Amino acid sequence: MNGKSLVSITDFSKENYLEILDLAKEFESRPNPDLFRGKVVGSLFFEPSTRTRLSFESAVTRMGGRIIGFTEASSSSVTKGETLYDTIKIVSNYCDLIVMRHAMEGSARYASEVASIPIINAGDGANQHPTQTMLDLYSIQKTQNKLENLNICLVGDLKYGRTVHSLLMAMSEFNSTFHFVSPKELKMPMVYKLFLENRGLKYEEHTEFNDIVKEADVIYMTRVQKERFSDPIEYEKTKNAYNLKKDMLKNAKPGMKILHPLPRVNEIHTEIDSTPQAYYFTQALNGVFARQAIIAKILGLK
Amino acid sequence: MHDKVLNVSAIKNGTVIDHIPATSLFEVISILGLHNVESQITFGTNLESKKLGKKAIIKLSEVYLMDDEINKISLVAPQAKLNIIKNFEVVEKKIVEVPENVVGIVKCFNPSCITNHERIVTRFKVLSMNELRLKCHYCEKITDHEHMEII
Ligand SMILES: [Zn+2]
């Protein structure tokens, strides 16, 4: 991974995932405040994303590294018409690694070809957000004590949700059984279902929650957005069907955990926050350790 | 009739590209960059064809194409056949083959793709040819035949 860019979750292998997870665990149990000392990370947020940016900034500064960059395109030379090519070429001179978020799909892949230093994709439009997937894997491993043979339930917008697609690709390395719960209009795309079939993995599709809660080891919730529906009546009819409420957890496994990439709107009722299954806030903290591990690997420091 | 058409503009040396769908003639010209060729070129289009309905034909005098150039036209003329002519005789026949990657020919149909916002040479992996599916190297979205646009 040393010197390599992380643009898409498929850029890394299963062995890479496991190495990163081991290192994240090490950083969580034994903080290493000097590992990134003398390193400069360029943080280029052409599109604002406060949560992701703060998570990266926390990851770098807690290990003694420095961050330079901008938090939205309007505070950069992009507004003066500078191309992505020029911005990346110039910033490559100033730092050891670039973390970038950009609204255009494919922008991170392009930047990785232009830059003389590694790029970490912190989200390129609706395309990829691989560090989110690594923190999801870390959260699953931490709570289930394993990654193999788990029952993973993906809920909500499975058609456009990039986090569920990347998680599916990554978890397919670990013999998962998948349950997809979504409105008809937002079903898991065929290409991902074929991908699982080719690997001999089991999946089931559902339009409502019913009994699957009791089988699940992980319930991964996503937001169902109104603008995804061609028919607003269809949205009104289904919008509450994918909300999780406390009484729905009564038959859940004690070790089952609920994950969510956040922000949530109302798909997880706040009364769930105090249950042992709620994990989404700790999941966000795990992002700091996962990102530290990814950066350390790419910079060749571990 | 068919022979007569060929005879009218037979070339001594060069390449004949036959069995081009008539609707794809100008795309083939554009993909092969024939507007930059200085030697004699003859086009025929809307010719009768049992296989294609209406077909087009291009005769390039003193021009020989590399295989990777030939394969570029597979996107718009997959059934095209090439005859290499030496001294009025066909000395070699070639068919087009689907390349693994399509570089710099097709526009990505995804409006949010970075290739549609900066000067970037597009690049696609050919996933399937029977039902044309091109996966963008950048945005990872799939452009199919219906949405394909030649640059
Ligand atoms: Zn594209």
C-alpha cells in the first residue's frame, strides 16, 4: 500500500483490508502521537463535508501531522477557473499525501493519475468513498469479533447509496449472507446481485423489515431521499416503512449492531440511541482510527 | 451490380473497408481521422446490402491501417470487413475485433463525470460487445449503445 492511492475500495485487496484493520486496532489501544510528525497532508475539499473533513483532521493531528488545504471550493483558486489538473499539480509540491473530496465522479481517479503523491478519495460525487467502507469494516469487526460468515442487513436506498455498494463489495470477501430491505424503486442494482451470485454468496430481497431483524448480526441503515422517487406518492407511501423503532428490536440478537453512515433524518428513532444495539456514534469515532491506519500504510510508516 | 460499384472506383493499392452500416459512415470517417489523409479516398453510401439493409464502403488509396486503428471502428461498425489491395488484387482480408479498452473515442454519458468537465482523454473498459457496455475508467458508470456518443 506504500505510495499507493486509495480511490476505490477495490484498489485494495482482502489482505490490505485486514492489515489496515489490525493497525486501526493498534492505534485505538495504543495512541501514537508522533507517528505523523513532520508529515504534511493536503486536505482539498472542493465540496464541503464537515464530518468527513473533521474526521481526517482529527486523525492526522492526533498523530502529530500537519494539515493544509481548503474546506470548500469558494475559498480556493477553483473559483478563479483553475483546473483540477493545475490544483493537484501544485498542491503535490506542498505535501506528502492529498485527501480530496470533489462533486465530480471520477475526479479522484483522475487526480491520482496527475499527482506525484498518493491520493485518498474522501468522496467523489455519488461514486466512491472508500475510507467510509474501511471504518464500516472496522466497526463490524470490533463489534462482532470477526468478519467471516455474518448476516448483514442493508436497509433504505440501495440503488443510489454508494456506501452500501462499497460495503457489499468489501464484505463479499468474508462469506457474508445479505438481506436487502428497500422500496421497489430503490432496489439493489442487478450488477451487484450478479457480483454476489458469481461468488456463490446468498442474498434475499425484501420490501419490509418483518422477521429479518432477528437473524441479523449487522443492520446497516441508509437514508431514503424523496428526490430519488419518480412518483412522490410512492415516496409518501413507503417513507416510514424503512424507519427503525425500538419495538422492532425485541427479537434482535443481543450482539446485533445498528450502523449508519450519518447524518440520519428519521430512519432511526432517537429512542434507539440508548439501546445496546445502537452503534452509529461509535462508528463515527472508529473513522478516526481507520483513517489513521490508512494514512500510515500509504505513507509507509507502518 | 455489386461488382460494378466496386469496379467504378477500384484502387490499385490501399485498403477497402466494406460492410459499414450506412448510418455509421461519418462516425467511421471521424474515428479513423480520414479528414487528415491526403491521398485519394472514395466513399459510397446507401448501397444495397442483404445483411445491413443500407451499407457504406470506403476506399483508401495507398493507406494501410494498423490493427488497433481498425479495431477502433468496432464500436460503430462491428461487421466491417477490410480488404488490403496490392496491384488491384486482394492480398489480405481483415475483420474488426473488439478492443479491451476504448480510449479517446467515446464520450462518457454521465453528466457528473469529471471527463465532461475537464480536458481529459476518456477511457473505457469494454465489458460486453454483443450488447455494448463500456465502463468508464474514471466515474465507473456504464455507457451503453443507446447512450453512446462519439467525440
Ligand atoms: Zn465517466
